[in-house]
Amino acid sequence: MDLREKNKLLYARAGFGIPMALYCRSMPVADTVARLFPKSVPPEVAIITPEEWTDNSPKTLKQIGDEMQRKEMRKAFRERTQDLNRQWMQDMVNSDYPLLEKTTLFWHGHFATRLDNPYFDQQLLNVLRQNALGNFGDLLKAVSKSPAMLQFLNNQQNKKQHPNENFAREVMELFTLGRGHYTEDDIKEAARAFTGWGYDDDGNFIDRPKQHDDGEKIFLGKKGNFTGDDILDIILTQKQTATFITQKVYRYFVSDEHIDEQHVKALAADFYKSNNDYRFN
């Protein structure tokens, strides 16, 4: 395989295809790799402003007596969601940061949500882009505290007297450990630790002390008056978390059909030793 074909394959894996101008140049692979990594942090996606969200938030809509006006506002909000989708598609196609956008797309699928709220969606997209090539622990905590995730998995309703287990279950099953590496009791105890996590009317994360269960909990063999952050920290110390994430990254960026288990095992070990850090230095 000549240099051009190697670079083409690299861009197909790490981005969305190589630009013709680059394909026509026989650059060393090391130079191609360097071009894939962002030299600076790209600007945030900003389709909807905080002020526009406040004017169209569910709380504001409830204060409007005219049903026709409420319908028009909801329609405008749906159009904002379409604008956000189009903007991100344009960024993926035309970006100078192909690896960043491809990795953001990967994490977008990993931390999947489904909302009819363009402001929360925009917040989550920017969290993913900002942390896409950094530390998994930082990314996990930022996503876990995003209004999009808190709303989608009902943690806004997770309160001391009535624990909601949705987020606690999914953070282990889908986002970190994978099914079979925790118990139902772990879910219940984690849900207690996440009580009180929510967001305010402006779309900011809030920790509500009066709604938090500060009693002793037993989680993955550890005992303490754990908070939500403590639960995430315990999960991040599990070797299974590094294995689960590495397997998903390998399947997405390398191959979903021909998996070198020894290679995955070695990568997972390095990932674990690095404190779940996947940045490239």
C-alpha cells in the first residue's frame, strides 16, 4: 500500500474521508496524523442563545394563555433543533478538526439522548466536543451533569424519598461497565447517591442538598456516604470500565468485524494505567 492509500485509510478511520488535495500529496503518515489533531479548541456551536431558551422554556410556555401562540413557539423550537443538526453536519463535512468531529460523533452515540429541546442538545454537543479528545472521567462527569442527560434519564425526579434508578442503571450498563458487571443492589445504592442532581430553569446543573440521601451506601464493595461524584469515581477505578470503553472505541475506529482481542487487551491496560486518559501527547 503506497503512502496515498495509507493516508486515505487513516482519514477514513479517523475522519470522514480524505480531502482530494491531501490525497494527491504523498505526505508521510506522521504528517497526516499531525494534521488530524486540532491545533486549538474549535468555537462552540451556538444556534440558540440562553436568552432565547429562557423565552421558550417549558416554564415560559406554561405562562402563555394562548394555545396558538404556544404552538408557534414549540414549532420555532423544533426548527432550532433542525438548525443545530444542519450546523453540526456542516462542521463534520468542512471542519479542520476531522478527528475531533469523528470522536464527538462516537461519544454522541455512546451517551445517547433523545429530547425535543435544542438548547439542552446544544449544551451536550458542546460538552462532547470539548472533552472528545481528553480524559474519559472528565467527559463522564460533564455528561452526567448535563441537563440533557439528567432530563432524558429522569434524574431531575430522583429525590431522597423517591429514588429514581434510571440514570444509575444506564450509567453502568451503557456508559461504563457494561451489563453483568454490577448488581441490582449496586443500582439502588447508586441511585441514592445521585439523589438531588438536577437543573434549574436556565439549564444549569444544580445539586439540591435537601433532596439528597446522605446516608451510608454500599456500592461495588465499597462503603461510605457517597455522592454522585463518588459513585462515578468508584466506577472509573474499575478495570472493567477501561475494558468496556476500549472495546467500543476499537470497534468504532478500527474494525467491528476483525477484532484483535490481544490488541484490545493491551490498549485497555494502557488506558487504565493512564487514569482513563485518551489524549495524545
